[in-house]
Amino acid sequence: MRTVEEISGLLRKKGLKLTPQRRLIIEILLHDRSHPTVEDVYRKVLETMPEVSRTTVYNTIREMLNLGEVAEVQDLSDGGIRYDTDAAPHHHFFCIRCRALADLDLELPPVPESVPGLSDCVILRRQITLYGLCAQCREEEKEGEFLKPQEALSG
């Protein structure tokens, strides 16, 4: 991801100002690798600027999406869409217990020009999410009854 100054230049090119509120939101996004939701970012913003509205956070994240500086991650939890500050193509691991989301660097084979069943479609993006238990949750599960994968995903 770019620096705040580089993003500021992109915003100016679109006719937008880098307000103190936008700057704070961008800084939070730049430093948070947890793939936060709008609500997560909003809570962090309130710690410094309690007068900022949830709408301002949402709109700033939308602006960042339009600039290609953040990407939406599949909606993996009840908390809403999560945002990734690494907009470059990559994959994820999602812990079904603690809901942590981590970046993965996986090499995938190229997608063939023609995919059976998708002849009239165009693939714009590929993203794989692996589901399981992170190391900490796996250790905690050893102490109790281990969840069967089907039960964990359905509950």
C-alpha cells in the first residue's frame, strides 16, 4: 500500500481533500493488517476523534476502494465485510473459532482460457480462503472437544 502522502495526491486528483478525519482513517488502514470491518476502523477512530461519524469512515473506505488502495475480503463473519489494505492479489486463512484472518502467499496454477461451465463469463479476480483453526485455537481445542469441520462452519 502507498503512503498517506501518495494517497493524498490520488485524492486531490479526484477533487477530494485530505481532511484530518480522512488522514486518521487512512493511517489506521495502513497499519491494521487484521482485515478490519468498517466498525473496527470506526472504534479506533473514536479513540482519537470522537466526533467522527460512522458514515465518514464508511465513505473514506469506499474512496479507498475506488482508488484501489484497499480490497473487500469475502464476507466471512457476522461482523460484515472486511477490508484488506494489501490490494495485490493474494489468498487468506480464516480461523473458524476466533475469526482471525491472515494473508497467505500461495502459488496457484494459471486459470485456463476456457473454464467448463463458464464459457460466457470472464474471471476478474481469484481469491482462495482456507478455513480452519489457527495455532492458538487449535491448542485450546486440544484441551476440550475438537470441533468437526462441518459443525464449525455451520455454527
